[in-house]
Amino acid sequence: MSRSCMPEPLIPSAADHAQFQDLFERSSAIGATAAGGLHRLAASPEDGEARDLLCEWLTAQGLDVHIDAIGNIFGLKTFTPGAPYVVCGSHLDSQPSAGRFDGVYGVLAGAVAVASLARQLEERQETPACNLAVVNWTNEEGARFQPSLIGSGVFTHALTLEHAWGSQDADGVSLKQALHAIGYLGQGRVDLEVAGYVEIHVEQGAALEREHHAIGVVRSTWAALKQRIRFTGEQNHTGPTPMADRRDAMLAAAHAVIAVRDEADQHGGRMHSSVGRLEVYPNSPNVVPSLATLMAEYRAEDVHLLQAAGDRLDATVRAIAERTQTQVEIESSVLRSPGVLHEGFAELAHAVGQQLGLSITDSVTVAGHDAISMNRKYPTCLLFIPSQGGLSHNEAEFSSAHDMRNGLIMLTALLHRACTLPSDLH
């Protein structure tokens, strides 16, 4: 069927919008910070409460809830056993002292969209070609457990279950132990034949707001290089130890932090870099640090630019170690390739958005999302709604109720189109 004469899409009712708003407010209260943000690390008690809220709501809507061995939560609406699923979702975990919208919006909008479509299709006595599913992916953020994108990585076989289970937080608690503690260590895989995957997310940038667009359709993703670097020195007294005799691991790390920033500054807007975590031992005011571990990252569209930057950083940290009389080890180095999302799905999203009368444009994502994992195996569409001021991973992160409403309408209509006419994804 031509996209120029598409049938009228199903959209959420006023009651659906009210249910979404209620769910979002209840979610925002779990792990809420005094400044109006969210602190809900993966597999924490707060994450467990948010998962409980989601599972109870999905069950009340008549969806079948399944939890796999890495704690991913699937809410399934099976119209035809054996038929493939159009899946949507995101994540409920947050960064420390972060915002209420990142990830959470995509899960709750997905839940309401799937429930709304299930109800409307049954009322019409229509059986779509594909089943529907919403998913909450475990540990997207990578704040408590590394790497990020663990749940979707296990689902797509980019990570082994054993490797994911063994990831430990700063206190030595493994992800497997943490999931068991909150009651979300499921069993086995939830085996789905996936026809396509949709994720809706706050933009975490200012382009949509600046250009007055309601929806962004992500066409491509930046690459990322993430390295864990450890400097080992010698613990000593900060008072009497002669400066020339000090083997200061913190000093070495400080030079490395500056080097990571200097690399990005040489490339202007073509590269972003950061050191977001620095761990120091023994971390006492009167002790020369013996260990300093930093997590450095570079992001760029050009993977070759990242590879060259990584090679230069390797050489730089070894020179820093020699100059500071420390030893250095690059404990891990992970290069995530850039990606191009499914063209047919993106074009379908544009057609649906235009049919709905929404201002829609193309976007690029610098941030990582579970859609990046899914895009390696399945037709994937990543949608953005505006973020006020582009602020994210911050308690002041904000997207308006109007923008969230537009996103829910867009997601519901796109899922309807994808599950009734999956050939349009190609």
C-alpha cells in the first residue's frame, strides 16, 4: 500500500493520556530527589519498586509479563501465537541525581501505547499481522554496573549472560546478586521473533526545541571509545615525603584528564570527550594516593578519528606514568561503532508523523541507547521528543506534558502501522 494513502492510524484516547500521566507521576516519586530529579540506579531497591509499578500496571492491562535471566521485563500482547512481535521500550534506571525523563518516558509511553492498541484492536475485532511487546531493559545507564546497555546487549547476544551477571558495583556486589535481591533475577531467555523495534526518548539535546519540531527521527549514531585506565603509585605521607620521591597516582590521573580534554579540543565539534569517573585510593587528605582509576571516553561520527585518538591516549598515559614514576594499565577498552538506523522504518515514521500533522525532522544521536543494541539485529526506529535546553543527566532535565503527549500519539500510531502492515518496515 502506498504511504501517501495510509489508513487512519489509531491514537491514544484521553483516558490513555491520563493513565500515562498518572504512571509518570508515580514513577517520578520512586527515587525522587529533593531538587525534583531521580536517583534510581540499576538493580537498586528503588529500581525494584519502579519495576514493581510497571509489572503491576502491565498485568492489570491484561498483558503477559515475563522476566529473563538478566532482569529485562517484557509485557506481551499476543494476538496470534507464533507471529513476530513489534517491540518498543527503554529503561527505568537512572544516573545518580539525574532526571525523571531519560529512559523512563520511553518505557511508560511504550506501555500505554501497547495497552491502548491492544484494547482498540480487540474492540474492532481486528487481528494485526504482528504481536506487540513493551520492554524495560536492565542497566542501560552503566552508572552502577559497567558496561552500559547490558540488558539489550544480552538480548542481542552482544554480551554473554555470564559476563553481564559478573559485573560488579563499587561495593563488589554483582549484577546477578543485585537482581536477586530485588526479585528480578528471571530465568532463561524471552525468545521473541522481532519484526521491528521502536524506542522513544527525550532528545538530550536542544535541536528539536531550537528548530520547533515535535519529533526527531534518528538516522545515525555516533561512535564511542570508552577506556578504564589505572595508575599505580606508592602510598606515602603527604607531609614529610620529599616531592621528588613521590609516586602520586592522583597526579598522573590529573594529567590524563587534561590530555583527554585536549584531544577533543583539537577537533572542535567533531569530537566530544569526558572523564566522568575517578576512583582514588586510599582517598585520604594526608596520604599520597597509591591508586587512581579513571573512565575516559571519546565520541565522534568518524570511528577512525576515535581509533587515532585512542592510540594517542595510550602513548600519552605511558609518558605520564614515566614522568610521575607510576605504572599504568589500560584495564579495558571498548569501541562502539557508529550506526545507521533502518531507512525503511525511518521513512515510515516520517510518513506517520506527517499524517498526524506533527512537525517531524531527522536527528542524530551522540548518546547511547538500547536502540543501538537492537539496531545491530533488527529493523529499528529511534524517536526523540524535545528536551528543554538540551539538559540531561541532571535533576533539572525537563520535557513538557505537551511534548510527551505528542510523543505518545506518534509512538502509538507508528506501532499500529508497524504491527498491521509490517511489510512497510522494509
